Amino acid sequence: MKTVGGQAVIEGVMMKSAEGWSVAVRDPKGVINFKTVRTKKAGRIGRLPFIRGMSALGQALVIGVKAIEYSGKVAYQEENEKPLSSWSIAFSIGAALLVAIALFKFLPLLIATLTGEFLGGVAQSSLVFNVIDGVTRVCIFLLYVYAIGFWKEMRRIFQYHGAEHKVIYAFEAGEECTVENARKYLPFHPRCGTSFLLIVMIISIVTFMFIPQEWTFLEKLLARIILLPALAGISYEVLRLSAKLKNNPFMSILILPGLLLQRMTAKEPDDSQIEVAIAALKEVLKLDEPEKEGCGQC
């Protein structure tokens, strides 16, 4: 069975396979528009465990920016068809990373450090310090997701996120890709990017405990940034394993927090949104022709 992933975009869904990616977006007239791109397969080194996680994250960031750019043009009927340049994509990713570092690295570390200034025991205990740092990071993330959920456009993106999951479930079950078949599945999936972020945060708490407490604030911050690729690689492998063993009772407990978190980021879609997700899947599967696996009647 081929692995298919995806991402919700503005009024649409992007689906990705090993061969490439396709984004389907419904324009204001109700017509579904497509953009399909064949991608280069990773080399032997890029497919190694842990390395593939870092590679997949970088590729996901680039494809995500391109998919969102296309969806915005179609959904808002923008006349400028000039695609983003490599510099524009790099700037967008760089700006997003800076905001993420500020919110989820700098701020939690600052709060943990200030707490240690008032409570001496916190500064002396690596366990307590990093638990405070990690819990603060998770709380900031939850508040961030909760806040953007009030944005009308983001709520629709969350619905398309649910549609993406339902269609992938139908594909993985080998069923015909129809709205009726996809509708019966839950909008939460163990291989979701939301679960990935939560896994990264949990693994970070354990990893950062090995950073010496006597290091300065700047040294601790730089260590957290430098370790990001390694954390992404480890978290990716954990996510893959959890998806394969999702029916295992022990693994079910481990993936439960991620599935619960998805209740904030993946909402129940309507049939028209599921239809768009199916259209994106059909398009990306065309890159695999003449051989097809699973969802053979797509």
C-alpha cells in the first residue's frame, strides 16, 4: 500500500504521494482547479531512518508554501499568475521559522528561566526546569491553535483538514473513493502533522534535560534551535511507528493525545469539501499510473 499524505489549504486540499503532489482548490464559481507537480525521489541517504524525517520536513515546508500560494490565487481569483520565486519561498519559510522559534523556543525558555529566578529549586533541577519549559510550550501552542480557530477562513481550513483525513482513511482501507465512503470515517488521523508537533514537544522535554543547567540563556536557546532537525527526525519515526501500530493497545494510548489535539485542528467537513479532497487524491494518483494500489477505483 502506497503512503499518501496531505495538507489543507485555502478552499482546498493538497495530497502528496511518493511521485509528487497535487492541490485541488474550489474557486468562487464552484469549479475545482488543480496544480500537479512531480517531485524527485529522495536518494539512498535521504531514505535512511531519522534522515528521512528531516528531509520530509524540509520538503513539506516548501510544498506547503507553494500549495497555499496557489490556493490563495484560485480562491480569491487573483490575476497575478507569476509563481513564487525561490527567494520568496525561502523568505516565507524563514519568517515562519523565526516566529515559531520566538513563540515555541524563546518564550518558554524565558518563562522557565524567570521562574528559576524566583524559585531556586527550579533552576537547580534539570527535570523541573525542562518540564516547566515543555508544559509552557504546549500551552502556548494550544492557545495559538485555539485563537486562530476564531478566524472564519481558518475554520474552513480546519474542515478541509478533516476532509483530507477522511479521504486518506478511505484510501488506506482500499475502498472506492466516494463521498459516501469517506464520510463514515473520523476526521482525525494518527499520521497528522498536528500529532507530529505534539510528539516533537514531548520528545523535546526529555532531550533538553541533557543540556547542562549551568549554561547561559543564549547557549540553551541555541542548543534548542540546533537540535530541531534531530528532534524532527526522531519524531517522524515515532509518528510512522504509531500509524503502523495504531491498533496496538499500548500504542493507542500513546497516540491518544495527538488525536485529541486534532479535535481543535480537524473539523467535520461538508460533502463539497470531501469532494475536493477526493479530487486532489485522484490527481496525485495519476502520477503513479499505470500501477495503482488501494482505492483502485479512484
